[in-house]
Amino acid sequence: MRNLGVLLVDSDREEREKNARVLSEARYTVFQADGLEEAAAILKRHRGRMAVLSELSADGACGLEFLGNTLLKYPFIPFTFLAASPPLGSVIQALQQGAYDFLRKPVAPDILCHSVGRSLQKLDLTLETEKQDKEIRHLLARSREDLKASQTLSSFKGFMISMAAHDFRSIITVLDGYLQYIQDRCKGCSVSEPEGILRQAQRTTERLRTMANTLLDYEAAEKGQIRLEIKPFPLREALLECIAFYHPYSEQKNVDISLEEGSEDVIVAGDRNKVKEILDNLLYNALKFTPSGGTIRLSGKREGGFGRFCVKDSGMGIDKKKLNTIFSQSDVATVDANARIGLGLVICKRLVEAQNGNIWIESVLGKGTQVYFTLPVSV
């Protein structure tokens, strides 16, 4: 990875220098600014080739305005906010404007280093992609045939990178939740309790391997050749397993997640691992956009010859115009906070339809979202 810097923007000098020492000891190149004007000057000198960690209000100036101005000039910058107890409205607004992440102050050294490491990997990948795209555009100018071939390659490459960024980030976020849960809750507890949580963390890493295989098989999926292992499995059991997997993360966000009363124990025919990928995408999105104190309910029932899954949240909802294009691959190219949602749903749609099912969304802006999908009942 190229030598990229980290810019710390914090008017609290003691906190800023403490974080700077941690990152310097981890061999990162650190720049410091106690105000947003100074930070903007540092970014300009280095052409934005660095990750930014900034408080919401630095030296009396608005961090959200700084975020907007920065991303206009350097849209590739991973921008993380540091805040002791950020207002929910500020968190949502920052994510909508393109913020990469939020970290709660004071930040533990291992979490700080892990977050910065992921940010710089993302930045390095983006810059490398930008460099490759320039080289491709130069080659495309040489002939019409090269133009067609390279456009196809560039489009495929861009989609693959975006898909990997979305899926791996969602699973790594859950893994971070488990590790933080162990650190905060299991000091001095019995041996059996942390072992169960560690097994869930191990399952998370297994999911990462499964996703890597999915990425490698993507070209086959584009041709309608997704490899499936269709076997009967209990719908209710799959839902309960997914709830248990996300329970520590939902506790951290103070979101109540459970199986809805009256859910039926239907046996459906499908690829259980692919169904887990679908539920992971849907439940992660629900948790991401459901505020503290909200609820998420999973349910399953039989409808004719199909078993119907449902993930229902009390989050912000989705605009009606967005709903009309949310399953379109062309829509996921939009660079905004909702693009990652669309990307996950594109994957879900392909996996559901490959198993002879259907997927749809019902949502009212400000009142929550319900995502449904069906699979054939096992005969």
C-alpha cells in the first residue's frame, strides 16, 4: 500500500495528541489540525491523499459543512467523525453526505487503528482504481475495438469493487461489534459465555470466506449460471439463526430485534447459505438505518406454494422515487449514502430469483420499511 497519511482534526489538543501517538506508534503518517481552516490547507498541500478523522465541531466551525466541502474537492477521501455522543440527526445527515464512519470518543487504540487501517485500504484501492482508469482511458483512445472491450472491463471492475466494499464492510462491522462486546461485557464472566460469542465471531469470518467465493463466481452469475445447492430447510430456523448472529450489534445500537409472534415453521427449498447472504444484507441495512430505540421484526409464513420471509424495521423509510429503481444495477452507481443499499439489494434480487423466488419492498418515508422475499415450499 502506498504511503498515505491520516489527518486528525480536533480542537481538544490532549485528545488529538493521544490519538496521534497511537497512530504514529502503529507506523501511520499523522497530520494534526485544531481547526477546519488549517485542516483544509493540509488537505490542499497533499491533494487529499489521506484519511480524515474529524470531530463534529472543530474550533467552533461545523464539521458537516467541512465534510461537504471536502468531498466536493476530494470525493475519494474516507471521512470519519469522532464524537462523544452525536445527535442522531447529525449521524444521519453525515451518512447521507457521504461520511465513511462514526467513532465514539474516547476511541480505544485498537479500534482507532483498525478503523484507520480500513480507511486507508479503501483510499489506496480507490486511488489505484483511479490510476488504472486513466491508463484504460488512454488505451481506449487508440481504437474503437479497444474502447468497447475496455469499457466492459472497467464497468465490471467498478461493480466488483463496489460490491466487495459493501459486503465486506457490513460483515467486518458486525465482527467489530462482537469483539467490542467481548471487551466490554465479558470481563470476569464464566468461561462458557465468551466462548459462545467467539463462536459467533468465527461464523462471521466464515461468512467473509463465503462472500469471497461469491465474488469469484460473479461472472458465472451474470450468465445465469449461479451454483446452488437446493435442499429443504426450516424457514423459522434460518430467521432465528440470523437474529442470534446480529443480536450483539443490535444491543450496541439499542435496537430491539426479534422474531414476530405467529411466524410459521415452514420447510422451504433453497440454498441455505445463499439465503443467509440475503438475510445478512437485509438485516444489516435495517440495523444501519433504524435509530436507537427502534424495532426490527423478522417473520415467516406460508403463502400458497411459497414460504415468505419478511424483515420489517421502524427506520427512516425509503422515498417512493427511490423504490422504483432500487433493484436496478444502474441505480447503484449513484455516489450517495443510499448507493450501498441498492447494491446489496441487487445481489439479493439475483440470489432470490435464481432460487425461483420473488423479492419486493414496501416502505413509507419516515415510517419504516418491509422487505419481503419468497422461496418455494419443499414438496
